[in-house]
Amino acid sequence: MKVAVIANPISGRGKSLARAKEVMQVLGRRGIETTFQESSPTLEPEAVDRFAAGADLLLLAGGDGTLMHLLPTLSRTGTPVYMLPTGNESLFAKQFGMNGSSEQLLRALEERRVSEHYVPELNSRPFFTMVSIGLDSQVIEAIARQRTGPIRRASYVLPVIRAALQHSPPRLSLSVDGRRVLSDRQGFLVIANNRQYAVGIGFVPEARSEAPTLAARFFPCRTAIGYVFWSLRCLLNDVSVSGAPPFFEGTQFELDLSTEGSYPIQADGEHAGATPALVSSTNKRIKVLEPPTAKLKPSPPSRP
């Protein structure tokens, strides 16, 4: 067996490289061959494809940003992926119950339980977990502008405060599969490929990456307080009672502002451009080596 290891040198405040080396030593003692590469935006896609294609597993030491940049390679080569989570959230690892331990990885390699998952796109850019527009995307854009190195949880404090003080939710228009479902509505929107979101908020718990469709929910609000209100309701799994926000499901989501200008969008915790936007499902898929201890709760059925 051969495992290709990619580590993001700035993820986890530099801990990714050390963690990758530790796990490589553990695998080596088990007779498993490993090769190593640092992730970098300057790497040629063809070189990354060759690196991954010759392996039985692509092991990532990093977070959701590291994974997002490797999604094209994973979908082209079909090499199963597993994550050693070192990012601030690492929603991909949380979705599958990957805890980063060597013991869990070794058991996963023994069982070789592999599943397939769809990879959607935002304006032709692949993502895995979710896309959103609102207070969170405003914060992510602010962090991206000032980022010079690793991001800590504390890095979010001032941008969140500044954004909250001046936040005015965007006025949105949205079409799903060619049908207009929102016109000039103020609030924030989450379009999801699976149920994960930062700090465990379940904005769209119905979303499933095993399905060829995307799920979305629009949360009407006029201030940052509205964002906090809906976040608390979703933390309490209180979105299916009276007054629940609109739910949509489909394969293509065309999103634009009802006013002049543009508004930032985030995908998997990364700044991903601005409106207008097309979020669409694709036929592209990746393979995931699932840990043996993963206990995924069944996703609730989609609401009409």
C-alpha cells in the first residue's frame, strides 16, 4: 500500500507539517510506503494529479481550505482521501468523524470502507461543504484582505465585531432550477452540500453530499441581531417549527443582489468572490476513506 501525504504548512499554526511527519513514521513502522508534498497554490495541477494518482490514499494534513484546492485532483484521479484535521473548523473531518489520531487512520486502512460524494461548484470553482452570503461572508472577506499567515480563532474577533456593527444583510434574488423563489428579500442564504457549518450550527441539516442535489435555506433578517437569532435557533434544531425559514432543493442556484453593486460570498470558510453567482451540482465526485468510528446521523428528509 502507498499513501501520498499533503500538508498545508500554514494550517494549524504550522502544526500540520509536524503532524504529517508523525503519522508517516507510524505508517512506515507498519510497512506502508509514504510520499510527501507540501501544499502550495503554485503547484501545477498536473504535478499534483501525478502525485495523487500513484497512491492508494491521499492523506491531507490541513483544513477545509486545503481540501478545497485539491478537489479537482481528487475528482480526476479517483484516489480516496482522508484528513488529519488541523484547521480552525475542519468541517470535512467533522462530517466523517475523522479525529486525526494515527490509531483511527490505521483502522480505516484495515477496513477500507470507501464512499463517494458529489462535488458542487460556485462559479465553476469546486467546494465541498457549503456556500453562504451574509454576515459570515462579510467577515471572511475582511479576514482574507488582512491575512498574512496562519489564522487563529482569535483572528475572527475584531472582524466579527466590525462587521456586526455595520452589517446590513444583502437584498437577494434567487432562482432555483430556473424558477424564481426569492425576489428582493433581505437576509442571508446558505446553500449546502452537507449539514456542517462552523461551531456546529445546523443551518441546512437536510443536505447530503451523497445526493446529486443541493439544499438551501434563506433566513430573513434586517440586522446582525437577526443572524444571531437564526444561529441560536439552528443550534437548538428549531428550524422546522412555525415560522421556519424558506427551504429549497435543486441543482442550480442563480443568486444576485436586488440592488446595485456586489456582495462577498464565502465557500467552505474561504473568500470566494462576489455576486452574481451560480451555485450548481455536478457529476464530479470524490472518494472518501471513512473512519471505522464514524457514526453519522441519518439526514432528515428534504422538505418540500
